[in-house]
Amino acid sequence: MTTREGAGPPASQALRKAAGPGPGSMKYVEGAKKLFMSTGTTFPREVIWSVALIKQLSAGANHSLGKLDDATFRAISDAAREVMDGAHDDEIVVDVFQTGSGTGINMNVNEAIAERASEMAGKSVHPNDHVNMGQSSNDVVPTAVRVAAVSLARGRMLPSLAGITASLTRLSGRTSSVYKSGRTHLRDAMPVTMGQEFGAYADAFAHDGRLISDTLGYVSELPLGGTAVGTGVNTDPRFGEMVVGELNRVTKLRFAEADDRFRAMRLLTDLVALSSALRVTALDLHRLCQDLRLMFSGPLTGLGELDLPKQAEVAGSSIMPGKTNPVTVEAALLVCAQVYGLDAANQSAATLGEFELSMGVPLMGYNVALQLKLLSEALDKVSSLVLDHVVPDRARLRAYAETSPSLITVLSPTIGYDRASAIGKKLSLGHSTRDALKEMGYGDGEIDGLLDMKKLVGHRRRRRSPSKQPKHR
């Protein structure tokens, strides 16, 4: 993603740029652009917001510790707020493919804040001495990418999972008496209800939500205060605790100082755990979308088991008038493919680096944020545009269920092996089980008893609400 969501530059910024560069002059960024990659792959808003928030809160901590004067603190805080709001996005230009510790994004934000703060304070504010005081790229960026990931996971991903779980639970309820042929190996199997099929996915996504939630406690451990290598050199011992405390006050997201800053700076396996949980969620979404696509196939030469009226709102074909395709479902499948690929990249990025530092920080931060945003969007769209509008073809589904050769196995103990074999031959000629039984002299009442779908599909277990599901231990 090379574009960002967020506010555009205000008029005051346009005037400032017309007047020429300020005291900071973005020296680091100019040099970095020559040495880093230049792919146009820029950091997402959430990562920039997180870095700028850390700068704002760090200035507050340093001010409280007596290390920054009032004017410098206020200028840094106000400038950081502008960066958080997106007013300086056109200045945050370093590529994601940069130095592996994230020095590029840290210094880019430092310089953008310092330049604007110098104008506000009417004196020189230094990007390293003031904005980066008590910090290092080596603890700031690993902290920022975790803050961005947790913010997106709690703000978007978990609500999206709750939404699709609720949609599937509702759909399962309203299709609980829609009988259809089960399928194993894509071959006819014993009858099930459509509600049972969708209920299975509701349970899967509820588990996915708990799996992701469980990983967030680990991801929420932040190494800020470790500075260069984890020892906290050149910062006050109270600095990390102060900033993390303020971070919790601002975000309400329950971050904590890492029990071992050395671990949180040299290893990104907590983020890999989150990425893996997202891959698992994508797998469940993939399976759901494949089933929906098959059930929607047709309308005459496929299964044709359900209709998706919302998908008719956009042309499915540029050459075949009136053709309706499962466009939202297919878009979600592409998202799943991307999430898998990003997870594979994350596993590789987590292996980069030796001793005190990971070299995969910028790429990991970019990838996890993108995974969370893509998957949240896909879950929301599948819920609101597909699941909430499924229309089952009850008659066709019932006919499929009653035609399934698997019913012969159930009938055999009641009507005998020879009669069941005779029905099997009729089914191979295109007869339904009901018609075959009629031809053999069974009355409607007897047939209804033999083909009692409610009995065949079993008694569906009462589903607990997601809030009452057992927690993983």
C-alpha cells in the first residue's frame, strides 16, 4: 500500500513549505533516500501515528524528569500531534525497505517533528538531542510496530471477528431447518442442515477471536526504555515506565513494559504469533468462501443451493449481460491469499538479525498492519454483503438431500437389503429416493417416516454465546 488514510496537509503547512525548509531541513531523510530502496512502499498511517505518539509522550516524560524546558516540550508535543493527525504525511517518505532496525522511520519522524517544533518554539529543536531524547531507533520502532498492531487488532480485527461470528450465528439459526445433502470428498453424503454448516464456521471464528486475543498480551509487552541494546543507556531508569503509563492512559490498550527488554528488541516472535493467528483466521475465511462459492454456483448448471442478491448490484461480466458472480466472496479469497503471503514473509523477517537486535522490524510492522486491515475489511464485507443476505433454495436443497445415494444405507435396516439395492439402481437412473419408494408401493406417510430429515440430521447441540465459550488455557 503506497497511499495512506488520514488528514491532508493544512493551509498553514502549505504556506510553510512555500517559504522553504526550516531549521531541521530533513538531512537524514535526504541521505536515506539515496541508500534505502525506493519502491514507493511507505509506512501505513497506524505506524506513523504510533511513532509520533511515542515522541509526544517521551517529550512529556523528559519534561517531567527536568530534561526538557517548557517551550521545547510544548513545541515537540504540538508538532507530534500534527504528525499523528496526518498533517505531515508528505514528509514521512522513507521506504519500508530500509535499514532493518527502523532507524529510517524513526529519524524521518524525528526530523519532521523537529522542523515543525522549531517554527513553533521560535528556536532550534534538534531531532536527536530533543525529539529522540532518552530513546533509540532500536527500542522506539519495535515499540511502535507493536502499538500499531495491538491498536488495529483491538480496534478493528476483534470487532470484525465478533461481527462475522454474529452474522454466521444468525444465519445458522434461520437455516436450521433447511435440509440438504452433506458432501464429503465432494461426493454425496448423509443429509445435514445448512444451519449446521454455517454454525461450524461461527464456532471457528469465535475460536479465532480468542486465539488472536490471547496473542495480544504477548504483543503488548514493549521494550521502550531499552535504548540501543536493551540496557537503557542514556535514559532515565524511570523513562520507560513513565511513557508506557501515559500510553495506557491515552490508548486504554493495557500495554506493559516487557519483562525482558532484550527479548523484545532482538526477537519478533510475538508478532509472528499474531501473524500466525491471522493466517489461521484467513484459512477459516477461505474455507467459508469456497463453500459459499460452490453453493452459489449455477444457477442452472451448478449446485444452485443459495442466492446472493447483493452480488447482483454490480455486473458480473463485461460481455455476458445479467450474469451474477460472487464478487465479494472472490475479493475475500484474494485477501486470504495475501495474508498467507505476508505471514510467510513475517516468518522470514523474524529470522533476520543477530545478537541484540532484529533486522526485520520495518517489514514486520508494515506486514502485520496490512494483514490486520485487509482481513478486517474482508470479514466485514463478507458479513454485511454476503452472509446477512443469503437466500437458500429450500426446494432444491431438499431434493438433493432426498436423492443422495447415502440414504440407502439408512433405509437398508428398515426395508431390507434387496429393496435398498433396488432403490440404488433407480437413483442411478435419476429417480429420487421418494419416487423410488412410491414405485415400490410405499405410501406418503411411510415415506415421510423413512425420510424424516429432522431425525437423520440429529439433534443440534444448543450453542453457547461467544461470551460464554470456555477460554483457552
